[in-house]
Amino acid sequence: MFRPTFIRTTALRLVLGLFALALLAACATGPRVRTDFDPQTDFTRYRSYAFYEPLAMEQSGYTSYLTQRIKQAVRREMDARGYVFDESNPDLRVNFQGMIQERTDVYSVPRTDIRYLYNYRARTYVAVPVWYDEAQVSRYTEGTLSVDLVDADRNHLVWTGTAVGRVTQRTPDERADEADRAIAAIFERYPYGAVPSGR
């Protein structure tokens, strides 16, 4: 009498556990990336770039190891797309900004339990599965890294990409590696490249 209910309950718990593991694995794959652009812009006319001055991440007036690392990652991505770095007369200026926020998530987790009820007709206790939602609160730190491409002549934003992910306690080198991966993820969504002159 108790065995089928026990097997169903164990199977349900196993399925819920695997579902939770799948969600965690999905969160661990990388940052969430969003992009936007000016639809009126002709991206084929851009061939060179430089960094915006001052960079939004250097408003304090000085650079850091992290901003230098992000600059290197941006140059790698722009150069790979055929753009030429030209500090004196660029077509595009690249700006970037990092931000950290404390977040709180409240969500429901499905739970199951067994309640035993006395059946007077059968004169025995019967196991009854019970399903309910349990509220969970998660507090975490969220980091946002955004990259803007600005038309240098018009000082007009033409494309922006943002990577959002959880921030954990890491060493400076690990944080720099995370920023490097975030820049790569952002530029994966950038579909344009420099067109060589004469085409």
C-alpha cells in the first residue's frame, strides 16, 4: 500500500532536483547579453576607432588594471572585425562602463511531502502526497558591463551592448578574466565589420 506512493514521491523529488541543477548550469554558462542600435546608421562607412575621452569607467581621472584589461579586450574584438585604431581621427569612439548592484530575488520552489491520514474504512493510515510552493529569498551582487560605439563626427550613440551577471568573490586576475569574457560575449552580438576602402 505504501510502496507505489513512496516510489512516485521519490521520482518527483529526483525530477525536481535535476531541474534545479539544469537551471544552475544554465546560469553558470555566462552573462546575459543585450544589444541595441540605431537603425538609421550605415555601419559600412566606419573603418577606424579610438576610445572615448574620458571613458565612463575612468570618471575619477585615472586608469586601473581593470580598465586597461577591458581596453585590450575591446581592441582585440575591434581589430578582429577589421577596424583600425586611429586615435587622431576615428570614425567610431568606444566607451564602456561597469556597475555593481545588490539584488534580492524572491521566488517559489515547488516542494512535495507525504501526509499520513487515518482511513476509518480501511482502519489504517494512508500516505497522501502533498504539493506546495515554498518562498525562497536570494540576495546577491549583480555586475553590469556595457560597451557603447559612438559616431565620432556626430557624437551620437549607434550601437550598445550590455553583459549582466552575478559577481562573486574573486581575485583581481579572475575578475579581469571575467571582464575579458564579458567583452567577448558582448561583441559576439555585434554583426558588423569594417569594409576596406574601395569596395
